[in-house]
Amino acid sequence: MNKPEPKSPRRSFLKAAGIGLSTLPMASALPALAKDAAAQNAAGAASASPSAPGVRLDVRDFGAIGDGKAKDTLAIQQALDRCTLLGGGEVLVPAGVYLTGTISIGSNTLLRLHEQATLQGSPDLADYLLTQVRWEGRWIKGHAGLVVAVRAENIGIAGAGKILGNTAIKGRVDRATGLRHPALLEFTSCRHVRVRDCTTQQNDMWSIHPVYCDDVSFQGMTVNGGADGIDVDSCRQVVIEHCVFDTADDCISLKSGRGQEGNTLARPTEDVRIAHCSFRDHNWACIGIGSETSGGIRRVRVEHCKCLSAKTFAIYIKSRPGRGAFIEDIVMDDLDVAGAGGGFLRFNILNSGKQDEFPVPGEDGIPRIRNFQFSNIRVVDVPVLVDGVSIHPARPLDGFSLTNISGTCGKGIALANIKNAVLRGIDVRGFSGPLLSTSNVSGTGLDGALALAPAVLEPVLQPGAPYILR
């Protein structure tokens, strides 16, 4: 007699989280950029997880009050710890306002928020653990986030509740101590992370920060805040879908370390899919790539998104000499762009972001950039269509495709130091001056371009004392 097949612990966890297997991040196949876009996020990442009996614990049973006044940190943490020690399951946060400092999720644990539940960050910095945190591409001493996980697997946050930072904590770094302020959600060296449906509201610091993580997804979220929304930092296999962003800095930023520390650690951000999202930015870009790129960034696909406002450019790809590494295989398709203060797209690979104390020296420090593809873009009254002149001639952009672009713009396309460019189906109106200006650009679709003067370059940094990672 055949025995029934036992349930997969990983499948059971995802079902408990309300996350179907069809939503798992897809391993990208982006090297074939122009050949098969449908296959670029095709193969799922999978691994076995420890057996989880699926306990269900309520934070109130551990002493949480939820009145927004008493600090519930210890009670919530006790519930989370017990859930992990019993093999995994759910920790329920019922309706109420739970004032808390840093709480940490362990492996095989789902934190489920009732739709009328709020995790409210404490106003006291002392309630956030001091540890090593990643900040602007370097590991420094700072405060851990409000909800964190470190070296955990098969974890999640689900439910339509809220996670709020505290407005009493101003700025991103304490000026007196130099300590980084707490992020809202921060996952470090984790695998198989699922966050869905909740609403976040942050003050001046980044909202959501996965770093050194594999297989992460954010779905159906509302992300509000006074700084970046989601900073994907040296992570692999990341999916961000059906989310709504309203932030004061980059809605989504992709990063991978700064200077020789990031370059030596060599942890890229790779295989990222962003789809069916809407973005409102009030101080920078809807999607920023960089400027901390010293571990490399590759295989990024953005599709079916709406960029509703941006202070600078809707899409901003940025780095500088001294970063090293690479930015490659960036594909963006089916975007609506409006309300962009600077324009639709900018590359700045010459001088974006602060220079590191220990930069990658010489020509090796100039980032290698290749295979940027933009198609089916609809723009409304963007001041500039494309500002693509800030590229170093020693490392030109190899492969740039701009196809099927329509709408209205104030100025056209300016490109410099690009080879193997393809421009096709550019149907825009309302611009003044030339549609296309170029300097040191080769490819197709460039007929009639106005010549641009070469940019003034900063000197390439030369080697100094040998760098020691410590």
C-alpha cells in the first residue's frame, strides 16, 4: 500500500505565510538579454528547511499589552524565541499598538500581524541593539533595526498590519556618536524571506534593508517613509511585486558595498525582479542603482511599473571611479513615467556618491558597465528623456538599447562613451533642441545626432598603501 507523500516543511511554511509557491523568486536568465525576455526569471530557488511542527503563539500570552504605552519588547521576543525553539510556526500579533524596541525573528518563524495591529518603534535609541550594521556600503557600529533577523532561514512577516518607526528619532546617523540609526525591517545573512501585505512608515532612516540575503520577496506592501523604501544590499534572488511606494528618497535602491571593503568582500546584488509596483519619490529617484556598487550589480529586471513622481530622474544608475566591480544586464520594460523633476533616465558613473576612504585604485576602480536595455517606455512631460553623458571613456557602456519610447519631453537624448547602442522607435513630442546628441557613441539609430563636447573628467585614482580587510 502506498503511503501518502509527507508534506514539505518549506511548502508548509509558505502556506502558513499565505504565500503560494508560484510567488517564489525566480533565478534570472538575463545573459540572453535580447533573445528571450520571458525566460529571464524562470528557475525557482529551493532548499530544504528543518522540520517545523507549526506552533501558533500569541504575544499576549507572553505578557504583551498592546496599549501603545507599555513597552512590549520582551514579551514579543519571548514569543518569537519560543516559536523558533519549538521548531517553527507563527507568532500572532492581535489588534493593538505594541510599543517595542528591536525584536528578532528566528528560523522557520512567521510574524503575523492582525489588520488592526501596529508595531510601533520605541522613541528611545537604547531600545535598539548596538551591533555591526551596513551603512552606505560599509560595516560600521550602529543600531539594529526595529524588526530584524540574522542568519535565519524560512522567515516571514504577513498580514495587513502596520510597522511604524518613531518620529522622535531624527536623522539617519547620531551626530554626537556617529552611530547609524535603526532601520525599520533589517534582514542580514538570511535565506528564504517573505514579507507581504503590511504597511510600513519610517521617519528619516531607510525603511527596509535586506543585506547578504538569498531568496527574498516583498509583495503587496505599502512602503511610506522619509528616506529610502527598500535598499537591496548585496543580495541574490530578490522579488519586489505589487507594492506601492511613497518615500522621500529612492523608492528602491540596489547596492553592493563601497570602496575596497565592498570590492574585497565581493558580494554582488544579482537576480532582482521588480514588477507591478507604483512609485512616488520626493527627494531622489523611483529606482536607484548605486552609488555603492563595489561588489557589483547584475541581472536586474524591472517591468510593468508606474513612476508617478521623482525629484530627480525616475531611473538613476550611479557610481564613480573608486568603486570598481560592475553594473550589467539591466532590463526595464513597460514603464509609465510622469512627474519626474529631472527626467526619465540618467547614468552617472563619474562622480555620484561620496568617495570611499579606501577606494579601488587606478583603472580597476572604474566600474565596468554593459547591457542596459529599456523598452516600451511611456513618458509624460519629462524635462529630459535621457541624460547618458556621465560615463568614463576608459570604460564605456557596452550595449545600450532604447526602443519603443513614446510621449512628451522637454529635451531629448544625450549620450557619451557608449558602444553597441541601439535606438529604435523613439516617438516623442514637445522637445526643444536636438532629439539626439552624442560623443564617442557607436551603434545603430544614431543618424542625425548633434556632436557633444567630451565631459571634463576627474583623475583616475592611483594605488596607495595596500588595503587590509579588518
